[in-house]
Amino acid sequence: MTVDRRRRSLLWAVLGVAGAATTGCGYSLAGRGNFLPSYIRVIGIPMFANNTSVYDIEQQFTERVRTEFLGRGRYQVVPQVEGADAVLNGTVAGLSLEPSGFNEQQQATRYLLRVNLKIEFRDVKANKLIWENPSLEIVDEYDLTTGQGALDPSAFLGQNRSAADRVADTVARRTVSSILEAF
């Protein structure tokens, strides 16, 4: 085999590998996908329902989800159904708190917070359900920041604003990513 033939064979092999690599494997970067129809520009996000004893948690979750959609830069978000191309309805179905870490005196120092949500995203124009998760669960651990522990989520979140903020941010990111990326 001559040098020219080897070079051509090597070139074709490199081009073949490069071509195979660029044909795509179906994966994309997280946060970049969007499978929604292109006509969806206005998203209505009415106040979430709250089936828990935690006062105002639905307001915090709703506001964070609205902000997360706005942060994606493609959508106008309105707080009502009227005038929307799609509507996101949510229900805070449950909040529970359980100790997960203890000190030498067997007092809880860390808590596991579970948030259960029901989420439905509907295309208003086509009158069809685009995405739903009737049992979206967010679980996170939090250090006890006050001197008293409580197994009541309302008391815990009332005393630990940073925990409430953090769980609201997680709810918003997971909800919007799930909807836009169809997971």
C-alpha cells in the first residue's frame, strides 16, 4: 500500500468516526431541551392548591415556579387561565418531616423533608394534557437551625426560612425541568 493510499484510508476512517460522533445519540444538555409546541408562549400558573397544614407554602411554591419559567426566557407567565396558551395546575399534596441525624443526647439535629405534589400541564389551545405527575416527590435534608426540634413541618419551615426557600427552589427547578424536558 502506498503512502497516499494509507493517508486516504486514514482520512476516511477519521471522517467516518467524526461522522458517527456527530450524528447524535439523542442526548442533550440538561436544561436545554424543550418539547413544547412552538405556539405556546403564554403560560398560566394559577395559585397552587394546598392540602397541608403548612400556611402559605403554596404561595411560595407558585411564585418560585413562575419565576423559574420566566428565567427560561421563552415564556410570558400570567397568574390566570384566561389568555394562556398552556396552564400549569399544582397541588401541594403532602409535607412530612422525619429526623435523620442525632447528637450524643439522641436529639434530632437533621431532618428529612418530603414534599409531595400533583402537577398537571395542559395545552389550552389543543385541549390536551401535555405532562402530568400525580406524585412528584421532592426530598431534601436540612440541619436544625434553632434550639428546638419539631416533627411538625409547619413549625419547622416557619422557624427555618432558609429551608423553606431551598425546598421552594427545588420544587420550581424540578417542576419546570420536568415539563420542558419531558422527564
